[in-house]
Amino acid sequence: MKEINTTRNKLMFILPSMLGLLLFLFPLQYDGQASIPVAALAKMLQKLMTNFAAEAICLLIIISALMSAFVSIFQRKNIQPESMLASLFLVTPIWLVIRCLGAGFAVLVYFKIGSAMIWNENTGGLLLHDLMPILFAMFIFAGLLLPLLLNFGLLEFVGTLFSKVMRPLFNLPGRSAIDCTTSWLGDGTVGVLLTNKQYEQKIYTQKEAAVVGTTFSAVSITFSLIVIAEVGLAHMFLPFYFAVCLAGFVAALVVPRLPPLVFKKDAYIDGTLPDPDAHKIPDNENVFRYGYRAAVTRAAQIKTFSSVLADGVKNALEMLFIVIPVVMGIGTIALVCAEFTPIFDYLGKPFVPYLELLQIPEAATAAKSVVIGFADMFLPSILIAGVESEMTRFTIAALSISQLIYLSEVGAMLLGTKIPVNILDLFVIFILRTLVTLPVIALVAHVVY
């Protein structure tokens, strides 16, 4: 212990961890909106890239598809499994098809050729020109800087402190509190990145990664403000966000205890089982002291900053070349279905009696908005904006935030990572979150109105 508990190791824990907390969790104002430094840096880069963002993203997606085809088809036997090429481009046939679809959609949207359904400003155009530049910039900074949260002992320290809260309530390790806070203050996509990285590093089990990724990758306060403004109720933000937080808390208690999340394996990514006593705090041990000692021990493992930088670069490249093509491929299909087919009208019909039972006005109009959020979180607010009843607009806006799983961003990101969820899992979780959160939001709406 004397070798570990040195000034060098203490500073190696404290300084990078403090910088990580500052960058990912410190609230600030940027462009008149609440944000965090990482998101503000991403927005700065996004502004610098305004004139060539679409071209850069198209090129990236095409490279991802071409390299994936070359490596997965022609070089599969020659690639080392642990190499960077393997982690970026060695994929199964279904993911190769999705990446190629993403590349095809990107080309069609950029040149506005083929069916207008694909390059429409509400489908592929929305993704390529509006969402992708945000994700591109965010992935670069979040990927590079994530090691500040992951590698220097902060997770061990926070995990120990919060273990007596997160484990009894949500059956999760205390370190998941960082994912929740990062998502809440910053962006749900950063929460997904953080969750996936911890899963790959055998910090989360399959069940824990699935639960955290689908339950705690919350929508940021900033986007919540945009949603409530879209439905013309910006003056109701406080009760609105209270409804969102309360509904999210209830869903976090209930949904992980139901299928499909309850059936996920409590094993690590490689199939090994966790040691039940690995993070157990001795009965006679001070929680703060124990967490601090674990953090310093983790920091002592860092020998050079170049290894940390390499880890950050790898994070950023994985998000850029793996997740962005998937979001483009799956997100375009989902938005085309939402915009040009009646599928969400049919899926929404069963919710009419449920909304009527909860005494939500204009239930038939609101029902389509309930389910269409699976395609994109902003669509319900657009569809419901013209509804006369403020209670209905309030309810649907809050529900769209609480549903959490939407394929144009977080859902497609989850599918693009190694977190063990498939599209059927996501749809079932989306429906469960809808059923669980709707009564909570309706109760708050009735109190307010």
C-alpha cells in the first residue's frame, strides 16, 4: 500500500478526475442555453465545420462502409482480433449491410437523388444536415476526453460512495451515477458512450450495461427546453421538468425489473461472471476512505499519458466509424416509416383508450404522437404542437422526453455499440416506459391544469 499511496498517484487521481468532472458535469451557459463544457466545445467545432460538415460526414460513412466490406469479406482471417482495424471494421454480415445502407442513404441525401422520401428534410435530410454534425462534433470531444472519467479512479471513488444508493434502488453499481449525471446535465449520447466503454472494460455486466444504456441515458435539460418551447409551453418548464424527472425515476425502478432487461445475463462482455465480493465494502470500513484508496490504486496503473491519449483517440474513432453509419442507416428507415407510412397510426390506436382512461383531452390525436417517438424524440412535439388542449401538449411533450428510446439517435447509437440490446428489445422497453411513465405524467398534468 505504501508504494501505491504516493503523492504522484494521489495527484494522478485528483487532477485528471477534477478536470473530467469540470468538462463533463460543470453546468454553464453557452449561446444562451444551459450546457456543459464538452457540449460547448462540440458546438464550437460544429460552427467551424458549417460549410463542409455534410461532405465530411458523407466521406466518413462511405469510408466506414468500404473498409468494413474489405476487412470483413476479404481480410477476416488476416486481421488480429485486438487490432484497431478489427475494432473499427470487422463486423457481422447484418452490420455490414446496415453500414452500407447508411452510406447509400448519405449519398442519396447529399445529392438529392432517388426517392424524395429518403432525402426529405424530415427524414434523411434531418439526419445528415441537422443531427449528424452534432453527433460528429460531440463524438470527437467526448471520445477523446472520456478517459478523464474512466481511467484515473473517479469511477471507483464515486462507485463506492453511491453504492448504498444505486444498488438497493436500481440494482446497479454506484459508478452508474456518473452516467446518469452526465446525461442529465449534458447529453444522452455521451451517457451511451460512457456506458459502452465501461461495458467493454468489464466494469458493467451485460444486464447492467443494458439497464444503464436504456434507462439512464436521459435527454439533457437543454433539449427539454427546446421540446417544451416547441409546444408553446416554455412558461411551464418547472412543472414540466418535474414531471419528466418523477416519471424517469419511477420508470428506472420498474422497467429494469421486467422483461427483456430482467432476463439479460449478469455476466461480463466475455461471458465471465462478476465476483460478488469484488466491490463489497467491508463492514468496518469507512466508505469515503475505502473509495479513495480504490481510486488511488486505479490511478497508479497509469504509467504514461500517451496510453491515455491513445485510448481517447480509439474511443473517438470507434464512435465516428461505428455509430454514425448505423444512425444514418437505421434512423433514415425509421423516419421514412414515420413520415410516409401509416405504421405509427396503427401502433398508436391501442393507446386511445389508455389516454381516455387517464382523462387526457383529444386522445385520438395524441395517440399517434405516443408511439411515433420511437422514430425520433422531436416528432411527437411537432405533431402535437397544433392541439388546442394545453394539458395534452404538456403530457405528450413530457412523455417524449421520458420515453428515452428513439431510433434517430439514442436507439441507433445503442444498436451501434456493444451494449447487448437489439431492436426488438428497444421497442419493448420503449412501450414499457410509455405505459409506466404516462400515468405519472398525467397525474402531474391534472394537478397543474
